[in-house]
Amino acid sequence: MPRRKTEKVKNREQMLDMFSQLDTVAQRFALRYVDDLLSLQNLEKATEKIRTLKATGEECCSFCGKTSKEANHLIAAPDGAYICDECVKMCTQVLEDNK
């Protein structure tokens, strides 16, 4: 696919449509790139939310940004960081998968 100036892509489906003309191997790389890019955008949003909440003094998960009202439980660390029950579950699953 030749490089050209394109309008901003608004969602994953539009990106997938753009990549439909690529060969199979290039499509796999493109799909991974799209997923990584969207993950990065989500991470940036969560980071900004966490930064804003910490500035106001509200307790929130340092990983996903859920407040104490949004999470079932927030576990505090000595340094002022928090982790919610859902992030603990996700971490547990990662550790189990890597055994």
C-alpha cells in the first residue's frame, strides 16, 4: 500500500478496511499494529484520568483509574498507590498463565 496522506481513522473497523488490500502476512502485522495503537490510546486516557484524580486527592486504581466508587475494593500500598480487585484478578491470571 503506497504511503499517502489519509484522513484520521476513527475506529478499528476503518483501519481494518484500509488493510484489506494487503497480503496475509502484512495484514497480520497491520492488525497487531492497530491493536497496539488502540491499546496505547486507551492507556493514555487512563493515565490522564489517574493524573486528574490524584490531583483532586481522590483514591483510584493506579493501573486502570477506577475510583473507589467504581471498584468493589481498592487495596492501598504504603506509597499512596492503589490497585482494584479487577486488576488484582487480571494480574493473578497473568501469573497463572505464565506458570
